[in-house]
Amino acid sequence: MQIVVLDGYTLNPGDLSWEELKKLGETRVYDRTPEDKIIERVGDAEIIYTNKTPLRKEILEKLPNVKFIGLLATGYNVVDVDSAKKLNIKVTNVPTYGTHSVAQMVFAHLMAICHHVQAHSDAVKDGEWANNADWSFWNYPLIELAGKTMGIIGYGRIGEAVGRIAQAFAMKVVAFDNHPKKELESETMKYVNVDELLASSDVITLHCPLFESTKGIINKDSIAKMKDGVIIINTSRGPLIVEEDLVEALESGKVYAAGVDVVSIEPILEDNPLLKAKNIFITPHISWAPKESRKRLMDVAVDNLKQFLDGKPVNVVNP
């Protein structure tokens, strides 16, 4: 059996091992694969793994030996799953692996906004503290989170994890989700509708899927309903935010600050308006990427293939 990994570098730049996958068959791993090289590299292989390399209908129809496609990710929009089903190709994903790492990144951004640790450390190293007339100084406003309200749009696994951390910071949590679990409500956490969340939150963080109904959920109109000086965090999907509207709100001060790990087009374009916005922190889609999280992803991806070969497929997205 031949196995081809089309774009393995992001998952495994060298600090993990492909050995468990290689035990299942002859394995070829490519760091990246341009679209015009997919058919050539897959060849007669029966198994394909892809992260972001697209597998469209016209490509799949030219790969008659393929029986299994494993996503090295949760999202599967890069694969034409309907065409794969018609061609009797099982497509699997990795639904849960980065819950804790994504939740951690939310607070990494939030702490950067609240304390500007790097900027203050740089100031100290540049001599500002040694040459200061006072025993303490700060170059940015410092923000305490206790008693403030965090609004979480999308209260699934990641949203719940973020909510638990927020409550540990003595914050109140309001959440919106299409499938609320009322048993999670308490004195410090309750479900509300979107408008109430927008109006009452000091911090808003996004953890909903990207659908047509959620695309651009943060826009000029929704921002107008928010508190003045709100903080917005997005570690979910870039197109949830209308970036031009967020920039305008940052410039006016309506939004005090923002932290984003995702943008509308990735890698970020040089003319993305967020790059010139004030008081925004941008990281290159790394909330999923701690080694521990990537190891879980790889383990599940390999197990998906094992289960398929045993005739008991799991995590199938095109049943």
C-alpha cells in the first residue's frame, strides 16, 4: 500500500515522526505540493493525506486508485467531499486536538493587550527603567480582567475551555451558541442572544464555525452595538470579521484593541488593512501549533487510517 502526504511540513517541520504512518505502508512525504504536481506525486497511491493542498473534483477523477483521504486538520473544505463520496473515497478529519492550545492563545493575545509584556521588557532592556526617576513606570494602560465580562460567540469545546479560563480570571462569561447546554450555566456564566452579548461584553472572542450565516459576523453594524472600548479576539476563522470595519473601529477607538490569529486570506496579503491598524496584535495562525497539539493531531490522523483499514472507519466527513 502506498501512502502520500502532500503537505506535511506545517504539521511536522522536523520535531515529530512519521514512523507510525510508515508502518502502515510505503510512505512518501512532501513538504508542500503545488496543484499542478498533485496527480504526478500521488501516482498509484491508495492513501492521501492533505492539510491545505486542495483536492478538487477534476483532480480526484484522475486518481482512480485512491480509497482514503486523511485531513491533517479539522476543516475539510479543501476536499470536494461530495465528489469523493461518488468515487467511493472515504474522507476523514481530526475533529479534536487543539482545544487547549487555541484557548491558551486567546489569553496570550488578551494578556498582550492588557499588559504589553514584550514592549515593557524591551523598554527595560533599552534602559528606560534604569534611567527613570520613579521606581515603576508603564508605557501603556494596564487592564485588570477581574469583574469584566467576556462574550464568547460559539460555545463548543473551545468556547467552553475559554470560558473556564475566563472564570478563573474572575471574569463573568456570557455565551451565544445555537445548541446551548443549560447545565453549564452558573452565577458566572449564562447564555444570551447575540445582541445582548454584543452590548454587555468588555471582551468578545470568536469560536463559531465559518458558515454563510457567520461570515462577517463582526462588521460595522455589530460593532456599533458593542461597548465603547471593547476588545475583540479571533482565533477561529478570518472571514468572521469584516477587516475594513474592524480597522475603522480601532482607529476611532470604538474597539480599544484586537488580537487575531487568523485573517481573511492566508498567508496575509501585504495590503491587508489590519497591518496598518493601531493597537492590534496579529499572529500567523499558530494557535493550533504547539508540539503537544500537533502530536495529538498526527496520532488521530494515523489512527483514522488504521480504523479504515480494519473496516471500522471513524471521523468520516462524507459517510
